[in-house]
Amino acid sequence: MTDYIWGGLAVVTIAVLVWLVAYATRAGRNAQSVETSQTVATDAEIVAGVQANMAKAQAEGPQSKEQLLDRLDAGTG
């Protein structure tokens, strides 16, 4: 009878360990997915900002050297 108890305890222990490994793996994948999503969002914001600046520069057209230096001094260039 004690052999059945020890055998059952061993099966339960192994099942718990397998569950813990599966849970930890899933948690790691979720964390990696969140980190990747945040990185992609940051990259998209940077690209959008660059595109907005390019569109602004194209809309304003050519400018003289003095106008460019004034914009750079003002911090808007």
C-alpha cells in the first residue's frame, strides 16, 4: 500500500514540475512579445517623425542659407 502512495506522490510531483516549466516558458514568451511590440511602436514613432519632417521640408521648398541658419538657431530646423 505504501508503494502506491509513493508512486502517486512521484506522479503528482512530476506533473507539478512539468506544469511549472510550461508556465515559465509561456510567461517568457509573453514578456518577449510585449518587449518586441514596444520596440516596434517606438521605431514606428521615429519613422513617422522623420517622415513628417521630410514632408515639412519638401512643403517649405528651397531656402537660402540665411533662412536655414535662422531656423537652426531657433531650434525648429
